[in-house]
Amino acid sequence: MRGSVRCVRYSYRQEIVMHAQVSKLLYLTIGENKGAPRLFIESDRLRAAGLDVGARYTPVYDADAKRVNLIVSDEGDRIVCRRKRADGDVPLIDINNQQLGMFGTGARVVVAIRADGIEIELHHHTQREVERVERLLQELAAGQVSTGEVCAGGGVMAEALHVGLARAGVSSKMRFAVEMEPDYVGSLNKRCAAVTADTLLVQGSMQEIDLSRLPKVSVLASGIPCTGASLSGRAKNKLSRPEDHATAGHLFVHFLRIVEAVNPTVCLLENVPSYANTVSFAVITSCLREWGYTVEHRVLDRSLGAFEDRQRLVMVATTKGVDVRFEDLVPAATAPKTLGELLEDIPADDPRFKRYDYLKAKEVRDIEAGKGFRQQIVGPDATSCGTIGRGYAKVRSTEIRVACPGDPNKSRLLTPAEHARVKGAPERLVAGLCDTTAHEILGQGVLFPMFVAVGRMIGNGIQRLRSAPKILPPQLPPVDLSPRAALGQLSLFAA
């Protein structure tokens, strides 16, 4: 809803339209005096709008549109005051009454002074906050909350959030998903339950998106690539700071551009825990707070229901009125007690069991060099496993391999189905894919139960908004803004 205060010259037109060039913009705050909202407008340039010291005007309020017209007229019931300065008097407009309460005490407004009048609008950040809450309430009334995701991968987080929201009683509809890898987009479209025929699939990098094509959504989720923020990524690329990464370091800027474009009510961001200490994260949280969001973050782990020991930074930014609480987090599943519960029945003579002598030799070199890299070869009695990354199919030294029964020199990678199970994800999300693509989707994905829990937490916050009493602005008499009626209404709005 667009709220504004407009100060205009009296005009014999049915609608007041302002065309003159803006000569000054003032960003002001509605204060309070004697229990009533108050707004001061002080500027030499008020004279350019015909509002010099002693000029008369009257405010005409429109509560529905959250607009006030200040009509300049010899019969106006308000007078422009003076502020004495050492270098001369300055015109001062002082509005102090309950009608201004339609904007809210403490609200920010912008004053545009023109040659043909003055226009005072509710600050665009505040307008966007109102838009966010009203959109969400309308969607709740219609039965489906809109969602979108950036860096969607193969849809692991998208489906987890979809399930979690549903567990809180919130039905959701995915309006768009952005992903640059064609294979991931194809799998997302085919396998992710959150995606429908109406979902806009954007195959491209987040920095090249035409933002005007993205629909506005109530819940936006994203996982900015961590290649520059993870400890391994910084070491591999010899980065002094994550923002120096050639392809991922600047992506936080484009993430913020997308947030600004789709104006979500709730914004979710996940990354490696060390991302919390980056300049990127500091800029993201500062901008979101400036835009009217309440921002909180936590580092979550497998305790929410997964076997894999994978920690993730989870940031949730919410619009005022949507009370999302990390205290609502509860495990979404019971984690398996041992790896054996998740393993397929693969015999010891299966060709997938191989010797990896080069990795054993590397481990010896790492130990001699004082490095902490160790192979992770486990049996069915293992009670957890370390983080499995996007490049798991490459057979890297520190990621889990299953020991071969009866032959200590052989081991194998997890199958894609087993990989899905240790992350608590539906096997359907990677069924039928080649091993490399399946492991990439899962390895750069999230722990499914973790984000089911996060989705439910967000859903609980949305439900609180649904049940919260609606705070209405002050109810004012209907206002006829036609020129003939304007002067006759002056007595209704005396301060």
C-alpha cells in the first residue's frame, strides 16, 4: 500500500497531479508530542512551494490511501511558522495530531519539495514492509504461500522447506527457482516435489538475471556458493578473504539485488559456518536490517535428524509482524544410530570395492608434514560421518569410504542412494542420475531434516501472523478530494 502526504496548491481539477521538478528531498521521522504524532518540515525551499512564513494551508486526510493533501489557501486553518536563525527566518510546518497516526509513530517519510507544491510520502522501505505483510496475509487467505529459491541445485532445500512449511500447516507454492547448471535444473524439474508446472525455472547465473522477470514471493531461500568462504576453498584458492574469489566472491551483491527485487516477507540464507565472519555476511545482514528485516542466525547441525555431521550457518530475516523463533526448532526425524542401517547390500567382491593406495600414501605424507588430513574409512558400526561435498565422486582423501568386509586394503564410496540416506534426503531426488551428478547435487545440498525443521520453524512464525490481531489505522471521516469540496472540509481537520 502506498502511503503519502501531499502538499499542493489549490487546483480546479478533479485530481491533483504534480509535475514540477523536485528541488529538495528531506527524509524525516514522525515523532510524538503530548501523546500525538508530530511532523516537522523545515526548509528555505518551502517558499518555492508557496509556503513562506505566514502562508495558510490545511491538511486533508485520506485514511484508506494513507495520504494527506496539504491544501494551500487563504482560508486555510493552519499557518506556516517561522524558525529564527542567525542568518534569517526559515519556514516551518508543524503537524501535530492523531490523524498522522495512520503512518505510525516513528515512521520514516520522504518530503519532496517542488515548485508547484510539496509531496510527503511514507518512506519506500516502510511501504515495502507493508507490501510484504499484506501479500503474505492475502496468500494465507487464498491457501498457498509463495516461495522462491536462488542457487537451487537439485532441489534438496526446496523440497525440505516445502515439507517443513506443510508440517506447520502452511501450504506453499514455488514460484521460481534459479540455478545455472543445466543438469541440476533438469533434475529439479523432474524430481523435486516443490516444483510444479507453474514454477518459473531460470537456468542461468544469479548475476545475469533480468530481475524484472522474477515474481515477488513471501519466502525466499538461497545458498550462496561457499567456494570462497569455506576453509578448504580459501586454502585451495590461496585467498586472504572470501570476497577475492573470482567467481563466488561478489555473489552476495547479486543476492541482495534479488532480495530487493522480489521483496520477500521471510528471507533464508544458508552457508558454511565460517561465512558468518565474512565481510559479505556483514553487508548482507546490515542491508537487510536497513530494509526493515529482523535478522537472526544460528549454526545448526545433525542433531535435527541426520547421520552426516554437517554444520551449516542458517540466517533468517523476517519482516516485523512475522515472529519466527529459532527456539521453535525441533528434530524433524530420528537420526540413524549406525551406518549399517543405511547401507545397501553390496557384497565384498563387488567391483566398487577398490584399492586406493595413492590416498594411503597421501595420508602418510600429510602425517609427516604435520597436516591434519586423514582418510575416513568406516564400517557399518559407525555412528556418524564427516561432511560429504560436491566433489565426492572424485574420491577425495578425507571423505567417507566404506571398508570392504574381509579386505582391509579395499574400500568404496557410498552409492547415491546411501549418500541421500546419510543426509536424510529422499532418494527420489537423485534416482536415475549418473553417480557424479547425483553426488554433486547431494554434496552441495543440505541436510534434509535440518531444513524440514527450519521450514516448520518459519511456518510457525507465519501461523502466528495469521492469528495475530490486525492493528488498524485511525478511522477518519471519508474525504472528498474534489476542489469544490476541499475548502468545505477544512473544519474537519483542524489540529
